[in-house]
Amino acid sequence: MIIKVRVIPTAGNNEVVSRIGSVLRMKIKNKKVDDDAANAIMKSFLADFFAVKDESIIIVKGAKGKEKTVEVRDKSEEELRKIMDSIP
């Protein structure tokens, strides 16, 4: 499944804030959103969130920006849709 992620830097915890249509908004505990550390934090958090391995989260587009296109593998489209639908 391909999802769009809007990454917001914060001093707080990593968390999914909301979903606007098909765009997932999440905060990461990092000052930047466009470096390798931010991408690693985001991938690790999304892997836990979707209950897949870190390697199952692939950044398809936007690795150097706030808006990223991410592919989530190793889980059915239906399972991932249920998780996405549970986000307010």
C-alpha cells in the first residue's frame, strides 16, 4: 500500500497526529525532517505502527522533504486499510 506522510519535527514523542484523506500526519522527535536520521525514525515508527519489519517501509518519494510517499509491504491491503481507518 502506498501512503503519503507529512512529517512534523517536535521535541516530544513520535506519534501519529491525524489523517487528512490519504495523508498521514505524524510527529517525529527530531529537529529536521529531511535528513537520514529523520527518515530512520519515521520508518521505525511506521514499522511499529503497522506491525511490520523496518525493511517493509520504503520511502518511494520525498526523502529530503516534509511530504513523503511511503510504501508499506508485507501486510495485506485490507489489514493496512483497517489500521488507517482507525486514525481519527
